Amino acid sequence: MTSILWLRRDLRRADHPALVAAHADGPVVPLFVLDPAFFDDAGRPRQAWLAHTLRALDEAYDGRLCLRRGKPEEVVPEVAEQVGAVSVHVSTETEPDGAARDSRVQAALASNDVAWVETGSPYAVTPGRVRNQQGNPYRVFTPFARAWREHGWRHPAAEPKGLRLRAAESDDTAWETLDAAAGAEELPDLPTAGEKAALERWHAFLDEGLAHYATDRDRPDLAGTSQLSPYLKFGVLHPRTLLADLPGRSPRGADAFGTELAWREFYADVVHHHPDSLWHDLRPELSALAYDDDSELVDAWRAGQTGYPLVDAGMRQLLATGWMHNRVRMVTASFLVKDLHVWWPVGARHFLDHLIDGDPASNNHGWQWVAGTGTDAAPYFRIFNPVGQGTKFDPAGDYVRRWVPQLRHLAGAAVHEPWKASDGYAHGYPERIVDHAEQRAIALERLAASRSAH
């Protein structure tokens, strides 16, 4: 008997419960379907990152990865028939589009008497399993995180002994599509792809960064984060693998890192229960809030030309690397929503177009957290001051100088307020497109009006 392991957000070989289950049914055909509906909608940086990741995955699976392009509901049954598979094994998908796709594939396989087997998920705890005492899902993070830890998770899965991989013919045009994506012009500098590189980065972080993580993770000027999110995006590492390595390490660092993983799982759980919240406000209290649509201001934000150094540094880091420090993500999001008064999906879409770790649940609900329309209890009046955030979290200005070369002549924290220096604009840095204090007042006025209308 032969089984198919259909890989999606689990592009690894280690700690892979679905691979273990597939092995029990006989030789395993590892399959990835390049679905135009998903691939073509991804931003070019993430397309390139997927291309590099799949090349590394093919190597990890001894050159036996079968790559096909097309609709999964057509491709997966076709491969199953060609190799005589009795079962198709997957990791459970809970995001709305992925779950709908899986339902279509499952129905197509059932007509051919091919079993559909779900084992594990991209999360330590599969979304939907953590509930309160009344059996309802959580909508606030802190009680969710507490219940999530109490629920616990399984130990990492060991690779089955005697694993037999079976090759199936790939679609040459699929590899050509990936190679074209990987070689596209003006791509950001990408990290090394693949499971081996991800584990090396993780172990280096455990040894050198975890002890300082609780204090350094908000500092974009320091190498204080693991930068594992691009690998978690495609399941090159499983969060369970990371959680298993935390006991016995720095307690503060381990607790803080586990909490960040809990945020990722919380947002996935929220989307599982409220799929419409991916692109619509989760909470209706601000449904009457007035927004602006000034394309020139939005374009300046996208290009890192707002005149606020920390905001511009973050937006330029995004364009150059396909990644942005999390603290700066909050600051840049707040600037778009609160200073430019733009509805959050505009920014969420831009981030997904450029982030190689662009996870819809985490990205879009992170934007809603900033906008005040998501899971946070009462946050709209929390408006990030881009100057204050800069002086607090980039106190020496090193992060700004790294990404905004027009300000490298300014020393120390002066880089955050070039308008106060006689030569602040000597090298072509733009003046501020809006006044933060004025826009903050407008944002609060609109909040009050929206609440009255609601």
C-alpha cells in the first residue's frame, strides 16, 4: 500500500505527526500542490520565500518531493490514482480558506475510496480546543493563554523508523514557476531556507538570546528576537518543537517566548471561531468610525517617507528584508490608523504583500489590536507616539540610522527628531507629512463621535 503526505503549512520532516501516520499505511509520497488561488495571491517576497523553502524541503525528503501545480481538488486525487494511494494524510487546517479547500479535496477523494486522515496541526494546540468553563471560546488573550498552558501539548513526534519515501513525477512547470519566483528582480534579502537552517537559528537563540529575550525583544536596535516567524509561517519548525526546548532555560526568557507563541495560537483560535474577522472588524463598537482615504499619504507611509524616523525605518526594513521588528510593526500600524486615519485592512494587505512571515491570523488581528476593533478590551485611545517609541526602544538611534541613511549624520537620540537639528534635513530626508499631536486629537474626537453614533 502507498500513502500520500500532502504538505501545506508543515514543510519539514522532523516532529511531523502526519508523516508518522502516513508511514503506517506504507511507502509515503510527499506531495506539495502549488495552488494558483493561494500562490498568485501571495506577495512576491513570500512567493520567493516559499520557493526557497520548497527547494530545501525537496532535499530534506531525499529529492522525492512531488510538486504539482493546479487546483488541489483535481491534483490530489490525480496523484492518488497514479501512485495507487489508499490514503492522503494532512495536518489539520483551521483557517477558513484552507479548511474550505480541504473539504473540496476530501469530497473528491471519497468518490475514489481514498481515505482522508488528519493528524496534528500547525499549532501546539489545535484551534478550537481551548475553551472556558462554559465551553465557549476566549476573546481576551490573558485567560486564553492561561488555559492554553493548562491544556498543554504533546511531545515532539519522532521520525518513524524505516521510513520509505516513494517518488512520483513532478510537474516541470511548477518548479519553473517557483524558480522564476525565487529569481525575480528587486526581491528582499531572504534568510537561509529550510529545516536545517531554522534549527541552527533556534539553537543559537537558545544559547545566546533567550536569557535576554524578556528585556530585549522590544528593542529593534538589538538582535533580541529569534526571527523564527518566517520558518513558523510555513511550518518548517513546529511550535511544539520550540516549546519542548524551553524547560530548564532562563525562566523569564522562556516564559516571555512561550507567551509570544501563545499570541500566535490565540489569533488562530479567534479566526477559527470568527472567520469573517480576517478582513472585518471583530468588534462592532467602532463601526461608525470615520476614516480617510488620502492615497498620497498612504503611499508615503508605504515607502517610508512619512518624516517620522522610526516609522520610516520600519517600512524600509519591510521593503528591504520582507520582515519587520514586532514593536515597529505596532508603531507603523498605529501611524497609519491613528495619524492618517486609514482603515486597518489597507495596512494589513500591504504587510501581507511584503512580509515573508505573513500569517493572515496573526497579521490581521495584530492590526485590529492596534486599531481597537479586535480582541483588546478598550484600546482605541492607545495611540503610539512615534517619537516617544523611538527614544524608548531605539535610545541610541542605531535602528533608525541603519534603515534611514539620510539621517546617519545625526548622533544618538537626535535622529528621532531631525526637525530640531539645524542640519536635520541636509541629506534629503522628508519633512513630516502630518503633525502627530494634531492627528492624535482628531483620532480621539472621531472615537468619541463613533461611540455616540454606536
